[in-house]
Amino acid sequence: MRMTIVGCAGSYPSLVSAASCYLIDTGDFRLVVDLGNGALGPLQRYLSLESIDAICLSHLHSDHCLDMCGLCVAQVLHPSGPRPPIPVFAPRGAASRLTRAVSVESANTAMNEAFVFHELTPGTTEIGPLRITTAHMNHPVETFGFRFEHDGQVLTYSADTAVEPELVRLAAGADVLLCEASFLDGPGLPTDLHLTARQAAEHATQAGVGELVLTHLVAWNDQGATLEQATEAFDGRLGLAGPGRQLLGRDGR
């Protein structure tokens, strides 16, 4: 199992990165995890759109799902004819939310021609060769964190969350925790919205993960400060997400 970071910018694309998008590849199965604004273009550096086997959407904020609209066009208007619909595992209401985003009023839309939507619920399921455990995170809209397991490897993705004990359970003993770190320490931070880098590191320490990779990096934050604050609460392998970076894979990185 290898994850490629396609986009890791928080809230909106930055100068160097699209919003949230990650590609998991087991060699014979390709799962796209989130497809935020600006991600559809760079995703094509790593695979053809026709070779996507499934999609997981953690939640329905635009920086995690909006480029589904562009992929819908590619699916329905492909020059060789409409492509087979892609399974999409997403929170309740995803089809109607994305239909509104693509500006089509009818419930029987191109969105439903391009994709087959499956409603996420907390628990464990199999998607292709992947064993995937989901749990609710602490965010203003229904949001799921994911634990991906394949061939003895475990990677947990926090999606967007504030402090959440379920994240510690979801990440317990994982090889890698890909965790949002939208905020830096400071007064007046919103509650129940996002993690600071230090809080992300505290979750990683409690979960006993092998490596912590900080993502959802907001453009106005100093990334050096993000890394420094996380280092104070986690003494394991630690780094920042970046477009093109690969996690796990043959070299273990």
C-alpha cells in the first residue's frame, strides 16, 4: 500500500498545493481519498482518471470534495462515451450536495450517472483489497476519519477534526498518522473545528504511531513553527505533507 499526497493545503489551494487529496495504490486498486478544489489537475500526474477504482470523501466541505464536479464532467462527457460509474463512499447527502455544486437542479443528474454513492457510517468495511475503519471526527459537519489496512500496513487519516478521542483509537499502533494541523498555538482559537500542530502530535503520541505527517497546512501559517510545535509533543518520526510525497510503499516512507 502506497499513499501519494496530491494536495495538502488547508481550506483553499495555496501557491504550491491543491486542497486535500490523497491517492492510495495497492498495485491493482486505486482509491482517491478526498478531492478538494484544485486537486483534479495534479491527480492526473499519478494516474489516468479512467483508472480510479473508488473514492472516499471524508466530508462535504469544498476543500475536500469540490473537484468531484470536474471529475463528473470527465466521466459523463468522455470522448469514447460515458465511463462506468465510480463507487463513492461519502457522508449522507453527498449526491445532492455535489449536484448543487455542479448547478444541476434535477435529482436525476449527471452526478448520479458518473458515480454510485454509498453512505458512510462508523465501522469497518472492505473496499477492494483495503480494510477500512471509519469513525466520526469533531468538525461542524459530519466528518469521518479513516484507518486503512492492507498487507500488514496501517495508515490513519484524520480528515478535519478538533480534539477527538476517536482519532486516538482509529490511529492506535498505525505505521503512519496523516493528521491535520490547521492551527498554531495561540489565544482565541475556534473550538470544535481544527487541531493545532501540538494537538495533532499529542494524538499521535497517545496512539503510539510510528510516524506523524502533518497535513491540511493553511497558507498563512509558518510551516517551520508548525513542525516545531509538533516536535514538542511527539518524539517519533515527524514531517510535513507536501505534493508528491509518498507514504509507506516499498521503501517504507
